[in-house]
Amino acid sequence: MHDLTAAPSHSDHNLFRSDVVDGLSCLQKTIPYRWLYDERGSDLFEEITRLEEYYPTRAETAILRARQPELREFAGPGPILIEYGAGAGVKTELMLGSLAEPRGYVPIDVAHEYLLQTAHRMERRFRSLWVRPVERDFLSAFEMPTDIPAGRRVGFFSGSTIGNLDAAEAEAFLLQMLRHVGPDGAAIVGVDLVKQVETLLRAYDDSEGVTAQFNLNLLARINRELGGDFHLDRFRHVARWNDSERAVEMHLISLTDQWASIGQRRFHFGEGETICTESSRKYDHERLGALAERAGWRVSQAWEDDKRLFSVFALSPRAARSPR
Ligand SMILES: C[S@@+](CC[C@H](N)C(=O)[O-])C[C@H]1O[C@@H](n2cnc3c(N)ncnc32)[C@H](O)[C@@H]1O
């Protein structure tokens, strides 16, 4: 196994603290969603993906499975797969298995343990594959490893993680992915589609309460890692539809008038006041196409599952040197 290119644990701790303190000081208290994914949060997310109500993983996997020949053709021979937010890499094996003799795999994630496990698994599963995990915030500016093998680079961004980014972040992300793969590269992006609000809300507030545990784990993480004193039983998970943003939002609602501390800092929560912990924006083809265009991409192909819940987009650089 190769070393991680970066393991920024100390600066990560400081960043976590400043993101939480700054976020809880805003009028609408907000904590960036990436902090949901410590090891416990990543385990809970994997549990969520197996829930009956959480359709996105099943729908995306069905598309990737049904479109294996098209994905192989689109990526071309001997590609390097660069996966942003790889997580447990559940779809990675399917994706790498679809490609024609993939040469390299670069998973990128902030969840340390999951990143290493996924990298190890792919190395074992695909014996001649060059694997290099990169522990980075994919929204920060960074370079690809310099010793990456030659071959067409294909960005892979699954799980509708693009929906967690606001418009400016999504555009900056797609621009950076274009820079990483170059003008001869390509990208595969999985996107959750706008649909009936009840279906969406059920996916983010399941009957077994796993999503609630996932959300509340953020407060537990603040207590563990930042010395916070949040009482988890004084907050409840809620999922809300924000129509103007076309997003499902996860909030933690304060059940009582209360204070909580993180070190020397104290924060007041009125009864019913919320902390927004995640926004999952939903797209349609037009909006995704327009976003991709703004960031220098064009939609080559788009595939949906049979219930039209989810879509996988094949993107090519608009200024591709050799259009496929
Ligand atoms: C919604 S999960 C998707 C996981 C996987 N791609 C899938 O489809 O099942 C999001 C993943 O992105 C990672 N992640 C979230 N924000 C990130 C960031 N800013 N930089 C790097 N990784 C991030 C999380 O740790 C998590 O593994």
C-alpha cells in the first residue's frame, strides 16, 4: 500500500473546531456536512444506504450495472479512475469491473479509515491496478499524485454527493475535476433527481431512525473531539424540504431552551431553533447540464433507472482534443 499523500489530522482538528464555532455563531446555525463523516458517521451512512427508504444507492447501482458496456466504451481502454468522496467504495468495484483494463485508481476522501480500507480492497481485487489514496477535502485546491500512470483519467463522483455542494462549490468542484483529468479526460457523476417530496423526506428520515443517529452523531463527535457538552437527548433529527433550493435539509432541532459549551465558548439554543447539518440538492437534466457547461464540461450521455429516481451523467470536456 502506498502512503497517503496527506494526513492532516492536527489542522483537521483546528478546522473542525473553527467550522463548528463559526457555524454555531450564525443566525441560522449551520455545520458543514463533511463533519458528519467520522468513522462512526461513515458506518452509519453505510447502514443508511441499505435501508428500504433510501433509494439512491439502489437506483445508482442499478444504472451502473445496466450500463456497464456503455461505461466501458465511454472511458476507453486502460483508464485511471479518480474517485471523489469514495467512502466505502461500494460502487467502485462495479465501476472498475466495467472498465477495460483500468491502470490506476485514486480514491479521495476525508474519512481516513474508509479511504484506506477501500484502497486496500481495490488493490487486492484488481491485482495489477496502481492504487493511491489521497486524504483531502475535495473542495480544497490540490494536485493529483505526480507519479500517476499514463492513461485517460476518468473522474467518478457518485452517491449524489454533488447535491451536498452549493452552486458555487459545485462549479468550483467540477472545474477542479476538469483540471485533474485534463482535456482528454472524462467524468461519471451520479445525481439524485427532483421527485415527490414525501419520497425524498422518507429517504432522509427513515422509520428505523438510522439517519437520526447519523445526524446526532455530529453532536457526539463534537463532544468527543472538541470537548463539547451537548446533551444528545435534548435535540431531535428532522428532515425538511427547502423548495427554493430544491434541497432536502437535515436539521437538529433543540427540544428546549438550553446552552451548550465547546471549551470556553457557550452557545444558546432557543426551543425549536435548529442547526442545519446537511443540504442535499436535487437536480433535473437541464440544471445539471447548465452547471456542467459553466464548469467547462458537456453532457455526453445520461442514463436513468426504470423509476426515474436517479441519473448517471457521462461528462466530456467541452474543449476535448479527441471527442469520443
Ligand atoms: C454521500 S457519501 C457517498 C459515498 C460513496 N461515493 C457512495 O456513493 O456511496 C459522501 C462521501 O464523501 C466524503 N466527503 C464528504 N465531503 C468531503 C470533502 N469535502 N472532501 C472529501 N471527501 C468528502 C464522505 O466522507 C463520504 O465518504
